Amino acid sequence: MSGQVPFSGEALDRSIEQMPRGTIKLEALQQAIRQADQAGDLFWRLRFRCDYIFDVGFVDDKTKALPVCGEFFALLDEYPDGLGNLGEMCRFLAAEPCAELGVNLPQLSMETCEGLLGRLEEQVRRYRKGERLWHWICCEFYAYVDLDRAKEHYAAFQRSKIDIYSDCRACEQDGMVWFALHIGDWPQAQRLAASIFDGSRECHDVPWNTYHSFIEAHLNRGEWKKAQPLARKLLRGGCRDKSDLEYVGSLMRCFAFCQPDTGAALLSRWMKDALGLWDAGRKYYFFKGAWVLCSQLRGMGPLPLDLPQTFPLWRKDGQYGCDALAEWFYAQALDIAQAFDRRNGTGWYGENLALAGRWIREDPL
Amino acid sequence: MSESFHFQVNLGGMLDVLSNHLYKSPDVFLRELLQNGVDAITQRRKEQPGWDEGRITIALAEGRRLTFRDNGMGLTEAGIHRFLAVIGQSSKTQLQDGRIPEDYIGRFGIGLLSCFMVSDAIVVHTRPADGGPAHAWTGRPDGTYTLEPLEDCSPGTTVILTARPGAEHYFQREAVEELVRYYGLALPVPVYFAGEDRRLNAIPDDFVHTGRGQLLSFGAWLFGEEFLEAILIHTPHLNGVAFVLPYQTDASVKSGHRIYLKYMLLTERGDRLLPPWAFFLRCFLNTSGLRPTASREDFYEDGALEAATAEFEGAVRAHLERLARESPDILEELVAVHSQAIKAMAVWDDSLFRLFIDHLTFETSEGRLSGGKLKRLGRGEWVSSVDRFRQLKPIFLAQDRLLICTGYAFDGELIPKLARAFSLAIGPLREESMDVVLEEPTLDERQQVFALQRAASRALAPFDCRAEARRFLPAELPALYTMSDEVQFFRQVQTAQDMSRGVFSDALASLLAGAEERPAASLYLNLNSRLIQRLAQVEDAGLLGSVARILYVQALITGGYALRSGELKTMSEALLELLDHQGGSI
């Protein structure tokens, strides 16, 4: 008689469900996928993949959803009824993160990005649900590509009914704040943010996303003193894992002007994760912030940092020249900005990078 | 000269503003009634020193009518015109040099209007406690009111509400009792149902002199949870108990508290008052000296609120320090359940870090070890990738070296902090350390294994893998497969692309094509292994290639990696080649 415990998807699911969202849960899900694959249990092969795809973007590099999503839909194409009653929901949950990837991955062609958006749209048409979510994701994507089209999707998003697949109210509110800032409607952004700043709307990503949006917006106007209180709040609660690296970038950018030691500590802490990140959208903010930080510290002597050996400018003595660092970070940020702008056929990222550079040294430490 | 005009206020519109935008739920009408009742009793206590018979009674005609009575100060006719008929005028404002006395709860003069959310008319019977005639005031949502003299009325104020269609629920005994407990549990004035002796809002009089067991029982009664621990909070701005939840909870959970302002429930949410790490606590707190927002549903952010937050942090810290000294077993249990919350705190708070670090545990090559144990061991290396940790764990274990995994939330901050704070020889695993773990072969050994290494590298090239000879423990492990996170992701992308079609296949291909350089994994051949030593003597490159492919798949399985379809196939092919080779030699 074999001593091996038979595979039980239900039992695994129960134990994973109790785990708080985080790296440990993600690992448990990966392990569960392997076990379900080995057991050949179609339902759980699909279910655990769906859970992984949904969770990964909250705590890790959201690009990691893509291969799992490819596997998920390949399996589902082969066995369309493999999820039984959960088919509809899982199709939505899996298609959504991939539809968002165009904002994060400049190496995806416009055709591929629109294909991924189309995959979600297929579900929307098929089940007549999720229209609001789909318009929102399109709005986010086209905001960097074609602002008029983004506004059309935004209007359609507002017209569409909330349903089970809509983002949570806090995320929707935060998204509207972001869009108002994106199109330069500062009063509207402040009005919309009121219910987030007073704590009435919150979730895993909110208010952190909103703080990030306002910090960036303030810094783009040279208002680091206004950004600093938000940065302090974001620092204490929002920097949790790789999915928060764009926040870290904004914090470094802000602290460059007021708390350079904290900025340098953030650079040491998160650099390894940033180097290993596939999500170029987040990486861009990280490198941009690191560039502003190192540029602002120029002329202050070597900067002591604990950077990973995989960093091309790594030094054994841990003493780094700020000029060389600033140059390297700028080159990385510029590469990403150009890749996005090339793909999108616009100049948003290039202009955004130039805007960050405008305030360097304007406000000496 | 300019003319002066008055605004016309549409009361119906105002009610819409109140019910749809200011108040979150119609049930706040009871909070407002309690608030007015308590303030009237407080005022009478002040004006009649020695009088201490204040009480609130509620009578119900279930589902139809609610009669709410306080025996407080009552109103004169002038007071009625002034305070009941003018929105924004509170009898409690401007009483002390333009400031509201600390012991009054209300301040905006809009509370009574909330009763229109559940009743189409508000009837108030009132008689001043210091003498004078009684009156009946009836207000309607259209802004009109009537005032009549009243004979039969004892000192104080009675508010009579009649249920609007759809609001009957709020006039049921069970609902009223629940709302009194919810909003007025901590009120210093007793609340009763008419004709009954059981006080609806009883809590321990003095938490400072209440034992742990009683506090925990109170927590169980109030929140319906068997808490792990009760932390007394007694500071200039705060008075109450923070209860430690018996299960893990998500950091985004901010609600579930009972936070009172001057004994009246203000909010269930703790995000303004409590620090972000307090999500593992459920608090029953009465606050004083803090300012409410207009909706009385949260605190106004100011210096007093900051001070109260700091006081809360200090009280929790002091309690935990005491537990560490006096009841370490309770502390251990608490840490075991809430290690994530505590780790989050310890990252930022040096004193908490020093308090807890001995009890917090970390994943290591020797199992989960506490910070205290790591301090005693005094040396080790950390890796921030969970996968790399898993790959290297058996080697470190066999070599009696300590490897710590910092790939989990907050461990990446805490382990370096531990090393710095206690000057320990614990640092990141650097490449030069890897040379010690996976010892480089000597020149002679290199020559001996050259053919094997070359044949293996050729055989494994299609799998983006290089073969390298190293000497390491345990000797029973012939080959070790290691790959960076990047290689691992590449493997996953390749596997998925093999399976996918259409747009996903295109997207995955873009990812692969976008990489500047295809990273390679390593298969380390162990020179301590008898199998590898034996293979080093074989000259047949084909045979070596077949064995290398088998070793590669074996190392993948040992490492717990998912196999791609080509890898399973290569294993079978390599085994067949071995059989053919054996057959050929017979």
C-alpha cells in the first residue's frame, strides 16, 4: 500500500484560502498547481491557476500572471467545461490581469495589447457582464496612447452599471482620481480623493495608489513639501512587496529633496527586486526616482549603499559615486520611456521623464 | 450701500443631504437622541450640584412608535424656538467663551433632524428642570412646527417618533437594544426600557482595576470573540481595552473597533486614530480631547489625534514589554498568531524590534529559527529568493552552514536589522561565498572532468543549461540544478508558450524575444559523488551526453521543478540510448 496522501483539491484550497495575501500564499498556490498537474485533476489545475493569476498582481510582479494565464486558457480551450459553474467567473478573473499588461510591458506590440484587451471583451460579450471593468482597463491603456479614446472609455465606464466584475469602490474611486490627475484636472482629482483621504474608501491598494498619484503630481509641479506628508504615510504602510516598487520610486523622488537618507535606504532595500522586475511600468518609476535621488545628491561625496552583485555598477566597498549612479538610472528610465513611447506612438513617457528632471537641484538640500 | 439677504433653505433638500451624504445609515437617529439626552443630563448636573439621578428611558409600541425620555435640563419656550427650530443652533454651543464644554458631546445643532430619516414628525415634550411651564413641539419635514402648552410633563425632555413606512425595523425592541449598546455602551448615563430595571448600556466602571479574565470576558461579550489577550489603554486621550484577535487577519482590515468620543460611539474604523499595524487588535476605546468631523463618524486630524495615536502605541508597547517579562508563554502565543503584524511593526519601531526579535521566527536551512536563536548562533548568510533558498538548503545543511531565507514579507528588512543591531556575522550570500559552498575543482580535477563537462554542456544546451563541475556536500547528491528567478520565469514562459495559442502565445513570444540575453541555468556535477567520479573516467561523449540528460532531469525532479514536455521526452530518449549502448556492447 502506498503511503502517499491522495490529492485533495478541496483540502488544499481550504488551507490556502485561510492564508493572508502574500508571498507565502503565492508559493502555496504554485505548489498546489504542481500537485494538481501531477494528479491530473483538471478542475483544480484550472482553479489554482485562476487563483494564482488573480493574486500575483497584488504582491508580486504582475507579469508572472501571463504564462500562467497562457496555460489556463490553453487548458480551458481544450476542456471548455473543465470549471463547471465557475467557468464564467474564472474566465473573467484570469482575463483581467492580462488585459492590463499592455500598461506594464512595452515589449508587447500594440496588436498583442489589443488582442489581450479583446480576450476580456470576448468574456464581456459572452456573459453580458464586466462591461464597466473592461471600459476602465481600456481607459487606463489608451490614456498613454490616444487620450480622446481613453476619454470615450472613461465616459462609457461611468455610464456602465456596477456588477460583480467591477473593481471595488475604492479602486474605482482611486482610478478616477488618477485619470483626473492624468488629464490635469486638479480640482476634480482633489474632490474625488476626499473620500479616500478621509478613510471612507479603502482596500489593499487604496489609499496607497492615491498617495502615489498625488506624490507624482505634486513633484511634477515642484511641490515636494506638499508631497512629503503623503510620502511619509506611503512609506509606513504602502511599501510591502514587489508590486509596490512604483511607490518606492516616487518616495525616492520625493525624499531626494527632504530625507535623502531614507531615499538611499529605500534604494538599498529594493534595488535587487527592481532589477529582477519584468513589469517595466513599475520599473520606470523606480529608476526615475533613483535617478532624481542620485542626481540631487551629486557633489556630496560617495554614497554608501548595499546594492546587489547583479547590479552592473556593483562595488565591493559599497561606496558609489552619485554621478555614475544617476547616469545609469537615467539611461534605464529613458530606455523604458522610449520603448513605451515607440510602442504607443506618443511622447508621454519622455515628457514625464523630462518633467522629473526639471526640478533637480532647484530646491537644494 | 449693499443690501443684506437671507438664504432660503429647503429642509427637504437638507434632509436628503443628511441622509444620503452626511450620515451613513438612518440608525444614527438613536445616536443623536442619546447624545442630546446625555448632554441635557450633564447640563442639569452642572446647574443643580448634588443631583445625580440622570437616566434615559425608552418606551416602544413595537414597530410603530418610540418614546425617548431624558430627565435632564429640559427647554424653556424661548429655548425651544431658539434650539429646536433653527438648524445649526445647538444649545451647547457658545456656552464657555465660544468653546464647547469638554463634557458635552454634540456641537453642530443638526442632530435632531436625523430623526426625520425614520419618522415623518418629531414630537418633543419638554419642561425645564429649574421650573417653568411645559410645552409640546411638533416639527415636520416641510420646515413647519407647532408649539402648544402642556400640562402633564415632568422635568426633562421626551421625544416621540412614529415609524415612517419602511423604517419600522428601527422601532423593534431588538433593534433599539442593539443600537443603544452599539452607540451608547460607554455612556455615563444609564439607559433603560421603560418599566424595566436592566440597564442596557452596562460596562465595567473602571478598566484600570479590572482583571485580565474579566477584561477578556467583556471582550467576548462585546465582540463575540475569544481573544488571546486584553491590553489596557489608559492615557490622557484614551481609555479602554485593545483585544488581541485569536486568528490572523489581513492588514487592510481597519474596521470592527468600537471607538467612542466622550462615551458616544464615533466610529468602528481605526485608521485615523490607530497606527497601521493595529489590524491584529480590536479596540474598545473612549476618547477625550479629540475633535469629531461634522458627520461625527471620524476624528479631525490634528495634533491631539497624533498625540492620542502615540499614546496608543506606547500603551501597547508597554503591555507587550510586561508580557515578555512576566508571561512569556502568552507572548509566544500572540507572536505565533500575529507574526506578520508584529514584523511589520518591528521594521519601523526599534524598541518593538528589540522587544520581539527574540520571539519572531525565520525560515532557515535548519528549519524555522527564532531571532533569539539566530543571535546565539551569531553567523549565517541570507538569500532573498525563496527558490534559491530551496535550491541551496540541502547543501548548506550538509555543510553545517546556516542559510536564512529573506524572501518573505518583512524578513528582508528584519534580518539585516538583526545583524546590524547585534553586530552578528550574518550577511547576504555573495558569489564568493558560493565558491566556498560549491568548491571550485583543482586544476587536476578540471582536466579529469573536462570531457564530462564538455559533453554534458553540449547535451544540455537545448535546455539553456551549462554543466559545471564542483565539489560539495552531500556526496550522495550527484548533481544540483540551480537557476536564478529570471531563468525560472523563462522556463515558465517557454512551457506556457508550448501550450498556448493565439494572443497568449504572441504575448509570451514577445516576452522571450524582448530579453536582451537568454540567461542560462547551471547543473553542478558533484565531484564528491561516486557516480560523477566514475563518469569522469568514461570517454564516450555520446554515453556521457545521455547520462548528463538523465542527471539533468533527476536534478529537476529533486529540486521540485515542473518538467517541460521536452524534458520528459529527453529522459526517455536518454534511457533508450543507454540501453542501446549496453546492447551494443554485449
